[in-house]
Amino acid sequence: MTENFSDTTVVLIGHGSTLNADSAAPTYQHADELRRRKIFAEVKEAFWKQEPYIWQATRGIFTPRVFLVPLFISEGYFTEEVIPRELGFPQYGNPGRMPLVEQRGEQTFYYCGPVGTHDSMTSVLLARAKEIVETFPFPRTPKASETTLFIAGHGTANNENSRKTIEHQAELIRAMKLYADVHPVFMEEEPRIADCYKLADTKNIVMVPFFISDGLHSFEDIPVMLGEPKRIVQERFKSGQPTWRNPTEKHDKRVWYSPSIGNEPHIAEIILQRVNEAAIVPPRTDTATA
């Protein structure tokens, strides 16, 4: 950090869930790490689906500057519509252009870009892919050159930006020529996660879910899409066992499936970079809200 942020509050905004406590874990993890560093006057958490809610995020904050950082993967429905609305930001005429900065009385509010679109997420994905095969080297740790890497995203027809971040990361890693090939795959768009078996020319497959948190999508939905029986996945989940056993043989392929990327320690650095980026943007005052 190159600037003094002792007059600043940072709010980390996660999705959250009332059904799965793991959904909020990365938000609390990175908030704790930022508190440990004692860079900011205060670090708080807020969520869309659990308390403390996003609309409550700015209550009781009295520091001159407030940075609001969404722990989301892509620019899309949540980061461009839901979160700005809940925070009281007006609808800007050019969605996707973040950060948004407003003067509200004596305070300046900075709505930062999501962590998932930051360029250094590439290193987070590569670290996760490397870690999973080194942790489960059966029958040996496969060479990246003998492996096809898949980056799994949600995808949605409601917002075309949802898939762009995943596709961009696949392009960046493919250009590095570390892996035999790299593909984006999606839960709700083509190509589907289940298509990995026909897309991969290699026997070895590594699947990294590009989600901030491990929730029902990563614990249950994706293992089922990869071919595990739903009943077995649910039984493993209820008993606290891994829902995917690394590696698993499917369709004559050997598949390693990693946890989501949200608890990678480097994400704390990305949050700090998002704050620094926003800090240099002047506020607009013509549509400020109280």
C-alpha cells in the first residue's frame, strides 16, 4: 500500500447463504487478514443472503473514506445492479465502469471492481490447479503439459458478462502454454461442465471451480455434472466427506477436482489493489445521496 488509509473503513461484500456456512468463510477469512495488517481504521463484512446485509453495510461508519469491495467473480447482475442498489448508489449510465465514487456529506464512498476480474487472478487459478495434483499425486503427479485444465464457472443467460471473466482467464492461461489445453466450462451455458470429457485430448483433467466460496454448486452440483451419482454425493456431503475423490477415473480420463479459489491467501492482496485503484478516482457529486 502506498497511501495512508488510517482514516478508512473497508467493507468486504460477499454473497453469503442461509443454507451453507461455508459460503461466507472466504469473506471472513480475508477480513480477518486485513484486520491483522492494521492498515485500515476498520474492516467490516456484509452479505446479500445473510446478516449483516449489504443494505446495512454503511450504517455506523463514520470514517471520512469508505471502500466497498465485492468478493465476486465477474461484473454482472450482482456487481452492476444488486449491490449498487443495496448500497444506495444511483444507476450510472455506463454499467461495468468501476470504481464508482460518491461524496455523501463529509464522507466519500468508493465502490470497487470485483476481485474476480483482477488480472492477478490468473496466478490464483494456477496455484489452485497445481496444488490439487501435488496433494493427490496418484499414480504420480501429472505434468501440466500432459493435462487439460478446465475453469468452471456458473454462466447465465441473464447477463453476458457472467462468462467473460472465465473465458478471459482461460485465454490468458492458454497463451502461457503451460497446459496441453485450457477450456472454460459452465453450469448453465455451453460448453457444459460435463463436456470436459470430450473436449480433453489428454487422459489427465484438472477442473478448478472459479467461485469465491465452496457452496452447494462446488460441493454437490459440479461433482454430479462430472458424473458422480447424486445420491452418493449427497451422502458424502452429509457425512462430512469430500464429495469428489482425487483423482477419479471417468470416461477413460483421470480427473482432479479442486476446491473453489476463494480462500487463496493472495486474494487479500487483490483486495488491497482494488482499494488503491479506487482511491485515485475523484468523486462525483451531482447525484450523491444522503
